[in-house]
Amino acid sequence: MALTDIEFAPNQKETEAVTAHVIWMTSGQGCDGDSVAMTSATNPSLEDIIHGIIPGMPRVVIHTPVLAYENGAEFFQAWYDAEEGKLDPFVLIVEGSIPNEKLSGEGHWAAIGQDPVSGQPITTNEWVDRLAPKAAAVVAAGTCATYGGIPAMKNNPTGAMGLPDYLGWDFKSAAGLPIVCVPGCPTQPDNLTETLLYLVLQLGGMTAPIELDDALRPKWLFERSVHEGCNRAAYYEHGDFAKVYGDDHRCLVKLGCEGPVVKCNVPYRGWVNGIGGCPNVGGICIGCTMPGFPDKYMPFMDAAAKSLFSAYPAQFTYGPIYKKLRNWEIKRNGDKEPAWRHRKNKLTTGYQPRHYAK
Amino acid sequence: MAVKTPTEREVVVKEMSWDPITRIVGSLGIHAEIDFTNQQVLNTYSTSMIFRGFDIFMKGIDPRDAHFITSRICGICGDNHCTCSCLNQNMAYSVKPPPLGDYAFNLAESADFMFDHAIFNDCMANVDFCEQMVKETNPEVLAKAEQTSAEHSSIHGYRTIADIMRALNPFTGDFYLETLEVARYTREMYCLFGGRHTHPSTIMPGGCSADITQQTLTEYYIRLMRYFEYCKRTIPMHDDLYDFFYEALPGYERVGFRETNLVNWGCFDDPDYVDYSYANMTEWGRQRFVTPGVVLNGELVSTDLVEINLMIRILLGSSYFEGWENEETFVTHDPLGNPVSKDHPWNKTTIPKPQKRDFLDKYSWVVSPRIFDERTGKHVACDTGGGPFARQWVTAKAGLVDLGFLKATGESIKMALPRTASMPEMEFEWKIPKWSNAIERDRARTYHQAYSALVALHCVQRAMGEVKAGRTKSWNDFKVPDEAVSVGFHEAARGVLSHHMVIRDGKIANYQPYPPTPWNASSRDVHGTPGPYEDACQNTPIFEKNGPDNFKGIDLMRAVRSFDPCLPCGVHMYTGNGRVKKVVHTPTGLC
């Protein structure tokens, strides 16, 4: 067999013959922050996905308004084709909250396109109704689309909600998948591109179905709390808390960080290419990945009572003792080199050429 | 069939829609009537079709939440909003951050401009000038480009203008792909101080909560020097490309042309002067590393932020809102005792009223901010020139900025870029152009990449001085007062950004953010004055070779994108290949 016939993935030729389209709808009530985040992703990057970086992965065509070459009708053709079943399979990504159009009378809160007969705008809700049932997978990108987020906060005039609230939490796509929620305000860039890559591989039959938790989040991305992945968590264990923002690099819980009770991987994934983040670089966690965001975490800069509940015992009992013992251990032991590293005439390393040292 | 008299000819006008206008952030629809006989754009309507109501649901919240919430207005200018809100809150709480905090804001925001102008220019706007596009719209121009040597090829490495165009082809052109990478490491630079992009975690009232150490500054500085090398190739390459368009298509200066009516609020505060107070805003505003100013009919009429604040008016007309004549007046006089208009953002009450779209009446969710010209009593529709054009125009004219390697002369801005890994020191000069048009807005953007990098260079060196001197504090504490009236003036990458706030009983009583897009994308106001996109498109001549049936509208696209539209607001769509609106017979004395 010639080396060139080797397959680098099972059924590589067949899976690479699949074309998966991505219809990226940014016309929810959002800010396009998740699209912009996507352009900063590095693992995988947008080009990685488009150029098919992994052997065997289906070809991916992304129809995103942020980078599309086409305008207007040429751009929109893909939406009509998707609706008519001409793009099979396709992934529908929705960005932004879904408003309650029962409250907007003859007008609209969010719309895209216009009805050829009436000349009136077509609501985003109608587009979701038309496209979601045809999609092989439906992704809610960002906290607005997943759970409602900022436009859905208290006193909002539009009745905004997340995609699962609108389509139903038990909604199943054409391929039988629940809505895949990638929360974050905006989503951590790689969380979004990695989820998209996973779904593409799944559509190519290359991997097991995506595992989601009760809030429809990919399990591997959201199984740990911010605190569990935070490089400042040891200060918490020591009961040692920052008193000011900025050059005080201790735990931020008393300055408003919600990390102990928020599910997110940003502290160990960073933001762009591993750089940045939230409490790991000095910013309080405001719970932006959570279904309860933002109302349940406001005012953001005040310490949450529930976090303090566990902070005080650490501060006033074992914390300072651990800290003292550990620092002492570092100073007494770890910071000192073993005694045999010297330039004296005699070797004192314990080296014995014929048998193990005793 | 129409009978033509010798003095009449048939004029075909088609109503066209481009919806969405892609390669911008957010979505925008442009509806225009195109006169294909005279190759002219007639009436144009800019629409935005999404409403969220930030100024409504922010009422009653803790003012310290304002920067976290308002950041979410926009997914590309989010950090600009966050910063603007913090400047605004600093005024309300009378707090001045330590110098390292101010430098951190400048370092973050200049990195944002470096990122934003790079990705917008070469992955979005300049796709309109790429080989593939020019081939589809003006094949004769591409043929000429193949034969035209690029003047600065020894610097940027592209032999002909067509080679530059090829480098800009999406996802295949090498300059396009390089820019995607540049747009990532510049966002790494942002995240060193802002934590995250575009909704930062560390930008706070009172200063920056990032842990700023020697390591933070080193990581920033190294990336900044890589960026300078990129700028040295970018500016000459764009100059060659844009100059070629003037030469290849005589009259191209009329594309996107409008009167030079500009607004720019200035940005990058100098910690040696800024105290964030309203009382001293005139002085510290003029010390900004980008000078604030209002330009009316090509004349710089003010650089005074207090005066400018009082000139701002919010008008309705074609947007889906009710007036606030009968609502509460929050601020009758500013903190200096000057009277404040009922139409000023401080006094605006937002009352949405969704309704059927009607181009003769209400057709957009975008209101109409205007500058009130006391001398004439007129409300002027000013634009931001996409940001860099207005920032550089005002800064150059005012002649106040001098950082040594960055100097405003009164007619131009001189910039010296330091030696980098493989290129020597280089000097550039941006001169105030003759026109406010599409090409010059795009050109200003490429120069502003270097401008922003030079501000960053100044600030990173100063910040290192602070850290070496042991002044590592970057945040100061404050108390929220029961009552306050405040404003934050800043620049988003694409232009003016203001946040006006009224605090009562320690809570937000009114919060009115005005980003660049309402200025640029505004609809016709109550006086019938069209917004800048509408104005710049109307009367734009058509150079595209495609006829009505496969018309791409490339000249219009270039006109609109030159403003760097950013509308996390409205989207809508195209209805077909252009419906013939009317065939009119106009008398013509010429043919």
C-alpha cells in the first residue's frame, strides 16, 4: 500500500466529503460580541475551521455577517436555502436575546429582512421559527441567547428571553440534539469555536454526541467553578483577601468576586490565546455565564453574603495557620538547596558506582 | 412605451435595498433609489431594527454597575463604553485614579484602537477594494491595476496595485490573513490591562483592577513593537491603493462625500492634568492625547468640552419613540450654571413606541443626535468620519498635541515610528485632506493605527516609570454620592461616545449613552435633515460597471463602510433584484 492511501481518520474520504453549513444569526437583541469573540479565537481559530484543520473533518462553510464577502440578497440566499432544506446539514447559531413580540403591536423589537408582500420587517422570532426546526444543531451563543442576559434584566420593556425559553427547554433539532448553550458575556472565544468544531465533527459522524449539563452547557467546558480554576483560590484557603482593586493580588471575594458560585473555565483558559481573564488577572467575577445573570449578582462590586459565609471561617481559623506553616516550609526547606551542591574538593552527593546508596 | 420629445429622456430609477450590510458589527440596512440613467444615488434611508432599552432598565440601579452593564451595549466598542462609563462615574464620585490607573486605561484603549482599526480596515472595509470585488464591479480598473506599479513596493513588498488587491482577498490574501493574526495579539495587549475583550473585567471607576507588574508591561511592549513594524508596511500600502483609485476613476472623491461637519470628543487623558471634574473639563479636555472638537463647514468651532456638551441635542423625527416634552426635566443648569436644553441627553426620557415601518414617517430605532449651532440656530447632522478622520482632523488643526514622536502642527500630524526588528525608523505625515469622503475616512484609519500605537508607546514608557518607582497602585476608593450630575466623554474606535448620568438617592435616575452610530446612522430628524449615512450616499455618483440587473452597489458600500458602521441594533433585508420604482421623464437641456 502506498503511503498516500493511508487514512488519518476512520472513513476520512467520506467524512471530508460532507459539507456542513453554519448560519450565524446575529439579529437577536445582542451586541455581536460573540461574533467578535469568534474572530479572536485561537484554538481553533476561524481559519482553522474554514480550512479544515483536523483530518477527516467535514468541510465547513460559515455564513456570518461579520466577515461575509457578500451583501444583502447574495448574503441572505443561504438563509432561504437552509429553510428549503438545500443546506443539509446546517448548524444554526443564534446570538442575542429573543424579545416577546406579543408586546410590540404592529411594530417589532428585533427584525431582519422584509416581507415581500407587506414590505414590513420580518421579526427575528419568525426567522427562528422558520430555521430552527430544519437545523441539524442549534447553538445559543452568549448569555443573551442562552438565558436572556442583559436585555432580559429587571424592568426591561421588551420581555426578552433566552432561546430555550422561547423554543422550549426540551426542544430537539432535526438531528435530535437539544439546544447547545455556550454562555458567557461574551463567550470565551475558544469555548465557542471549540463547541462549533465539536458539532461539526459530530455531524461528520466522527465523535460521540455532545454531552450537556442541565443548563444545556457543554459539560467539559462548564463542569468547574471559577473558584476551582482560579490562581487566587489559595489565598481564599489562607483566609487572605484583597482590600483594594489593582496591585493587591490576593483573593477578590470580599471585593465582589462571585467566583466560588459561578460555573466558568475562564480562569484557566484565559481570554485571548491564554492572556487575560477575570479574577485570575484582578477582575471580579460578575457571574456573566450564569442563567441568573445579571440581576442575581448586582450590585457587582459588593461582596456576596454567600461567599463571605465560607470566607470568614477560613480567615479566622485555619487559614492564617496554613499560610504561616507553608511560608515557613518554603523558607526552611524548599528555598534551600541540598548540602552537596558546592565547589569543595570532595564529592558529597552520595554517589556510589557499584550499588545503590544507603 | 414612453414617447420621448427631443428635450426629454427616459430616466430609470430603481429602489434597491442592501440588507444586511455585512462586514460591519451589528447590522444595517440601506435602502436607496438609484438613478441608473444618470448614474446617481437619489434618496437613501438608513434603518436599524433592533431595540433593547438600556436607558430604561438602568433606571434605579446602583451607579457602580453602570460600566458593567453599558459595556454590553456593543460587542466591538464594549470596552469603549465601559471606559466612558468609568470616566463618567469618576466625575460623579469625584475620584481620580492613581497615574498608573490612568495609563492603564490609555494602554487598554489604544490597544483596542490598534485592534479595531486593523480588523475593520483590512478584513472588512478593504474587502471592497480587493481583487475579487474589483474584478466583479470594475474589471477595467483591475486591468489598469495590473499595469500600475506600486510606488512604495520596496517598503510593503507588493509590486503592482493589483498585487495589493490580491493580498486583501478574504481568507486567501496574505495581508488579510496577517491582519486576522494582528487583530488577535492586539487584543492580547488589551486583555493585559482590561482582562477581557470586549467586555472588560478590570476597568473600574477609580482606576484599573488588573494586577499590573513589570511582566504586564513587558508583554505589552513586545507586542507593541511588532505592531509598529506592521504599521510601517500598512500605511504606504494603503496610500498606494487609495491614490490609485483617485487616478483610475476620476471623480472618485465624490463617493461618500459630505460637508466637513465633524464631532470628536477626544480621548486618552494625561494623568498630569486630568481631575475628571466638570469644572476643569475645558482644561483637561484640551490636554488629551487626542484633542476634542466640533467642526462645522470645515471650521474648527470649539475644542472646549463644556461648550461642546451644551451643543448636543437629541432629536426625534423618523424613529420609533415618543417625545419627552411633558416628562421630567432632570438638569436645568450644568454644574457651572449654564442653562441646559430640554433636548439635551441629561433631560431625555426614552419612551419606545414600536410601530409599522413607513419610510415617509417612522422607519428606524435610531434617533437623531445633532449639534446645535447657536450662530445660525440650526441643528447640524455631524459625523465622526468613522472615528480617525474626525480625531485627526481636529487634533491636527488644534495643534495642541506634542509627544515628541507625535506632533500636531496646525495642518497635519507628524509621526515618527521607532526602529523595529527588520525595519528602520520611519516618519509619516497625515495632512488634513481636501475632502470629507470615503477614501479619506479609510486613509485616516490606517494612519490612526500608528497614532494609537504612538500614544501607547508614550504611556507604556510612563507606566514603566511608575512601576519602577514603586507606585504600583492603580485604583483609588470612592463613595457614591446621593445626588450627582455627570458626563463621560470618550471615543469609541469609530467615533464619539458620551455617557450622561443623573444620580438621585444614590441610584441612577437617568443614564443616556450616545455612541457614534446614532450620530452617523441617524434617520431624518424632525426638521427633515437626513443623517450622515443618508447624506453621504445621496448624490454619490455610480462608478460601478454592472447595470441594474446585477448591480452590487459597490460605491455605496464603500461610502457607508468608510464610517465604520457599528450597529448592534438593526438588521433587515433585501427584497429581490431591485424593483423598478418609477420611470420618469425629466426635461434635460443637455441631450
